[in-house]
Amino acid sequence: MERIALLLATICYLFSFGHTLFALGAGRFQPGRFNFIAMAMGALAQGWYLSMRGAAEHACPIGNLSEILIFLSWSIALIYLVIGPAYRLSLMGAFTAPLVLLLQIVALLLPGETRHGFFRPNPWVEAHAALSIVAYGAYGLACVAGLMFLVQEGQIKSRRPAPIFHHLPPISILSEAITRLVWIGFLLLSLSFAAGFLARLLVSGGKFWFSLLIWLIYAVIIVGSKKGLLSGRRLAIATAAAFALALILLPVIEKLSAHA
Amino acid sequence: MNILCAGLNHRMAHIDVRERFAVRETEMGEMLRRLRQIEGVTGAVMLSTCNRVELYASSLCPLRALEGFQMILADRAGFEAPLYHHDTPRAVRHLFRVASGLDSMVIGETEILGQVKKAYAVAAEAGSATRPLHKLFQHAFRVAKSVRTETQITSGPTSIGSVAVELAGKIFGSLEDRRVMILGAGEISERTARSLQSRGVRSVIVSNRTYDRAAALAAEIGGMALHFDHWEKGFADIDILISSTNAPHMILTPEKLEPLLKLRRGAPLFVIDLAVPRDADPSINEMDGVFLYDIDSLEQIASQTLDVRRQEVDRCESLIEQHVGGFLSWMRSIHGPEATPFVKKA
């Protein structure tokens, strides 16, 4: 059943991504309901998988890198489902679908050897890990909004905007969405750190310093944006680059957690 | 039962003629009453806009209905004008095209749909819309919606003012509380500023070499005048700069803008350069947060939009054709095959 849930989620995201490609190829950029529904179904199937894993392990289902990536992709999809319609961020689904699909496929290809009893008996460790991943989800969506910003800004600067220009949201709205998502991610990551301290996790070692580096990068982005030092373009580039770095460091942190 | 459509539009009649035939909203009730008195007319909807005056009638004898309509219009205007006329199914196709904006002066404009809805509502309220007309107009609204959502016939702006408004919208989102500065009080700047005001811009600063001209324009559009020597002082707070001075040299250069941009704390700036020769150095478009459009680039977008719309016409026509088929099937199921075919008077 777990495999079926995962396959269902992958198919839904694949449909969403394929539909986007087809629509863009045909010159149609309407932020269709199909995309949103496919993403919602994908998130539902992932939620089903995670609940089965959680019930089996009696813990938050993030016991290996595969599960972590699924949890991350689920977080991104869920945040999109809330943020996208609320901000009227048309086409955000088109940009989010490839990212969640990529994470899902990588997760499927990875071996799924769960470290049984990884979180027991300390719920703070579980909260620490889950909050970190949801924070990554917010950063992931900030990265998506950043990429949308760069595309739209390029369209406006080109003075010969392509049809996609009419369907992408205004850059000010995207900039605002990036800032809020970075804030959400930052607060969640800070809470995750607090949970880590309560769990008496090691305040040294590679895992701690890598995690702190990511936290600091986003803190700098927030301060820079607040002080007016980062224009919309720089903010978009910074969030996209920061998330790329966070994704690269994720397997390293996971590996170091396993040995902690 | 037949559906008749007859009237005149911008393609066949000059505005001098159209305005004589136009029916004001207050006169519509009386006009519909007269139309229903024509022999064989069971129901009527009249559409009167600046570009067209059209009758849609359900009639057992379309020829008599046409003659009656012509007489009423001639009586009203004091002279006869040639009218186009269609019966089922061409009348159905015509209304679907009109409601979808395919028959408009600017292809794909959406204002016409509101006008068609209004005409139908007035007729329905006056008890002038029969069952086939109810069905026809409701079907036309669905067709217009489907054409709008399934094709790009309404996409993009088609005039300099609307291009500027759309670009500003894509930079700032809502234009409420955005501040505009006009450098050089020309007519085209004024029109562009008015377009932006119609979308919510409240604060406009006008600066001109002749202060009196700036003050006059500011008073006209509800803005504030500023001496030309001091325009840079207001720069930190503005979002949109419309420039159309007669300066022989460029007044907006990277060297001049760089220190001013620092005061803006990363806020974007939309520069609309309407002057010829240009007021803004094209290289300012490369600066972070600055978006420069000159008159050529604005015109190019408007014409590009119309090209896209023209390319979409075939797709719209085929969508409309499907709907015409659907409507005719309904008509046949209720009223049987179309009654007397429309025979043009010899």
C-alpha cells in the first residue's frame, strides 16, 4: 500500500507537470484548476503514505533520506496549496510542480532503509526534525517564487514580453511572497533549533554547524531585505541560491544526524 | 420560429450616422414596445452602443420584422440607412461573435459583453425577451466566457495608456497609493497619467519647464505642481516617472539616477519615456530595479497584442461554430426546423 500511495503521488505530480508543459507549449497560460487539483491529489497521496509510515514506526516518518525528501516535497506542496490561491499567485503551481516531482522521483530512487526507533523516546528530537523539514518546505517555495520573480523581471526588462508575462504575478507581489516565506521558514527553523536544544542534541559537530550556516544565511537575507539593502532581484537570487545550497547540504546533514 | 438580427455598426456607418440611430437607455423601454408591435415579432432585444445599433428579434416572419425595424429607425433619425440583416443561423452566429468581441473595432475588447448583458437585462425586465431570446442570450454569455478563457483573444493591452497600466500592474501589483511624476506636461503624458489614475493611482506630481503649464495640468488631473529645477527632490518617493520634455539632451542618465536610486531602498521604478528625442538613456534599463519603456516599445507591445488576437480569431470562430450547432439543435427540438427562410426583398 505504501508503494501504491507513493506511485499515486508521483503520477499526480507528473500529470501536473506534464499538463503545464503541454499548456505552455500550446501557448495557454491559464492557471488551470487541473494543475491545482493534481497538486492537491499528489499531496493527499503523499499524506496517505506518510501517515502509513508514521503508524508503522510510531514516529514522524522521516527516518531516512527518502522519507525526508517525501516529507519535504509534501511540505512544499501543502504550503503552495495554502499560499498560491491566497496570494492569487497564478502559475505558481506550474513552477512548483517540477520541484516537488523532482524531489519525489529522487526519493523513489533512494533506498528506503528506515532507522527504526530513531526518534524514540524523545519527542523533542522528532519535533526538531519535522520542523526543520517544514522550514525547508517554506524555503523551497520561496525559491519557486524567486524563480518566478526572475522570469517576470526578465520579461519586463526585455521590453518585448512573451505571452507568459501576462499570466505571471506582479514582481512586487512575488517579492512580498518571498519575504513572507523566508520569514516563515526562518521562524520554523528557529523553533526547530529550540526543540533541538530541549532534546539536548549536540551543539557542535558538522551537523550543527551546517544547520547554523543555513539559519544564518536566511537571517542575513531577512536583515538585508528589511534594511532595503536587497532589491527584489537580489532577494530572488539570494533565496534561490540559499535553497539550492540547503538542498545540497540536506543529505550531508541527514548522514551526520544518523551518526549523531 | 426564426431569429432575426438587423442593424448597423462601425464598419458600415460613420459615427455621424450611428449617433442618429443610437437609442439611449431611457428610451429603450419605449423602443422595445414599438418593436414588439411590428407584425410577426414575438420578442425583441435591442443593443445600442457607440459602435452598433442592433435588433435581435424572435419572429415568425423575419422580412416583415426587418421592414418594421427599418421604418422605426428611419422615423427616428429622419432618414433611411442600409442595415445588415441575418436570420437563423447567421443571426445566432453574429450575436455570439459580437458578445465575444470578434465584431468589435478593437478585436477581443470585453466591454461589449457588459453592454450585451445590459441590453438583455433591459429587454427581460420590459418583458420583451421571449424564450428563444432568453436561451440565445444566455448561450451567448457562455460562448463569450468560453472564448475568453479558452483562447487569447482578450489577452494584453492595445493602446499606449493601457500598455503602461498593464506594465505598472505587473511591477507594482495594485496601483493604489502609487505615486506618479510627470516630467513635461504634454498631452500624451496627461493621457497616460489619466489611464494610471483610472486604475487607482492617487498621487500625481507634475513638473514642467513652464511652471504655469505644470500648475494648470496638476489642477486638471488633481495633482501637485513642482518647479522643474526641483524635480529630483520628489524622486525618492515616486514609483512611476512619465517623461515627455522637449529637452535636446537626455535628462535621465545612469550617472544622475545612481545616487537617487540609493534613496529608494531597492523599491522598483517604472520610467515611461514618451519624449522624442528621448529623455532617458536606454542603459538605465540595465540598472537594478529600473524598468524603462520608450514610446516605440509601448507601441510595439500594443501592436503585438493585436497580432496575437488576430491569430486567435480562427480558434474563436471554430469554438463559436460548435456553440451555434448546439443552439440550433435546441431550437429544432423546441420549434422544429427554422420557419420561413429569410428572403431578401427584391
